[in-house]
Amino acid sequence: VSESEKFRVEYWELEERKLRRRPRPKALAGKVAFVTGGASGIGRATCRALAAQGACVVVADRDHEGARQLAKELGGADVAHAVHVDVSDEASIRAAVEVACLAFGGIDVVVNNAGLSQSAPLEETTAEMWDLQFDVMARGSFLVSREAARVLRAQGHGGDIVYIVSKNAVFAGPANVAYSSAKAAQAHQVRLLAAELGPTGVRVNGVNPDGVVRGSGIFAGGWGAQRAAVYGVAEEDLGQYYAQRTLLKQEVLPEHVGAAVVALVDGSLPLTTGLLVPVDGGVPQAFLR
Ligand code: NAD
């Protein structure tokens, strides 16, 4: 290696090291995110992931104490705000969005995450179970998106709406007709709203997670026991059961879903709208459950 080449190599190595050293601006600095169901599970991990990238976060949940605790953990009033919301109640949504706008001067990212699960075999699924899940997930996310669209359009600089849907919106699993139907309704909202809001610069995308067992309130609150019975495994082995049936043999954690939401809104995918991103470890093509 000649002296001049050696100099060139050293010069660029040094420059690279300087770049590594320079603090990089956070991808979501200056943005405000409104996350429904943000106090627990996937919503909480999403709030943490958005805040880690510099976003101010409004933790919107009907569990106000949980939302307050998370807002405090994220750094308090300058960067996070807890607001009570019941997504099955129009007035409550309007008030929560208004509070969010007052707290941080606007909204850039809305995450439709609030949800619950009440699953049973078809003949044991009551009309009340169906109505509750449609109220919170299908109707709730429609109402939140409608309110968000009004704010985003008035602001005039686009924005992002992200739905936390489910693999169940695409694949047919046993004994959860009401939950999966509500999730399928959300999946179609993603496509419909992407089409309708696209001309205003608002992008609408979604994430389809598979069985997030650890850290999920839904699993702790009965879904886990029900799924374990359906698949014939012990409840404590459910995470491993889900992991083993994927291509990557890995358990899906709430943090994986939070990372996917960040990737959808941080500018990495600027022309992507109407997309449902699977976060499921990969599903074998021949998979039928
Ligand atoms: P979770 O129970 O940990 O969190 C749900 C949150 O939503 C809670 O904080 C709850 O208080 C809130 N919530 C429920 N009803 C509400 C309402 N009416 N108004 C406002 N907030 C309300 O559950 P999770 O597993 O983190 O689920 C979050 C979302 O992810 C849900 O939409 C769920 O369907 C979806 N999802 C979960 C999984 C999974 O395996 N856990 C898989 C795919 C999709």
C-alpha cells in the first residue's frame, strides 16, 4: 500500500469515527403522538418506543392511573401527558384529542391500539361479546381516526394514523369469531382511510402482530387461558408454542410491535400507505392452524 493510499484510508477511517461520535437527531423530535390504550402491553411499549425517538407522547387510556404512571416514567409534562379516554364514547374521544392538542400544540401521529379480547367457540359467543369488541376496536378506531383526521387536515401538514390490528384479521384461527371479525374491520379501515386521506398527505398503516403473550394484558386477562386450551398446551408454554410455529422461532414481544410503529412513522417509508405490516416471526407458507 503506497503512502498516499494509506493516508486516504486513515483519513476516511477518522472521518467515519467522527460521524459515529456526532449526536444524531432523533427521528421523531418535534412530533406529537397520541396512543390509545397506551397504559399497558403493546400500547405502553409503543409509547416508550416513540418517546425514545424524541416524540412527545399522549398516553390515552381508560386506565387513567396506568397512563399517569407511564407519562411520569417517560419524563413528565415536557414530553408525556396522560389523558383519560374511553374509545367507545364519542364525547370522550373528542375531549381527549382536544386535551392532547392543548398539551403539545397539535398531533402528528395517532395510534389506534386500545383493544380487548373475549373469545369463545361460535355457539358460546354472545351478541354482547360481539358488540363489546366491535364497540372498542372497529367502532372505537373509526371514531378516533375521524377525530384525528379533522385535526390533521386543519393543521395542513399531513400526519400518520397507525392501527394495531392482528394476524387474526388475515388468518382464520379457531374460536374467536367476534375478535377476529372486529380486527378484520380494522384492517379494512386501514385501506379505506389510506385511500380517503391520501390526498391530504395523511398516511394510514397498520401492524399485524401474532400472539404477544409476555407483557400483554389481553393474554393475562383470559385470552391466554382460552388460547392454551384451544391449542392444547399449558398456558405458561404458550409463548414458546407461538415462537416454535414461526419461521424465526422467536417469541413476539410488545417491543417488536413498538419498533414497527416507529418504522412506519419515522420517515423511513415515506410513500407507504394502506400497508399492514406483519410482526409475527414469519408464517410458514403451509401454515394452517
Ligand atoms: P392490553 O390489555 O395490555 O392493553 C390494552 C389497553 O387498552 C389497556 O391499557 C386498556 O385499558 C385499554 N383499553 C381497553 N378498552 C379501552 C377503551 N374502551 N378505551 C380506552 N382504552 C381502552 O392488551 P395488548 O395485548 O397490549 O393489546 C393492545 C392491542 O393489540 C389490541 O388492539 C389488541 O387487539 C392488539 N393485539 C394484541 C395481540 C396480543 O397477542 N397481545 C396480538 C395482536 C393484536
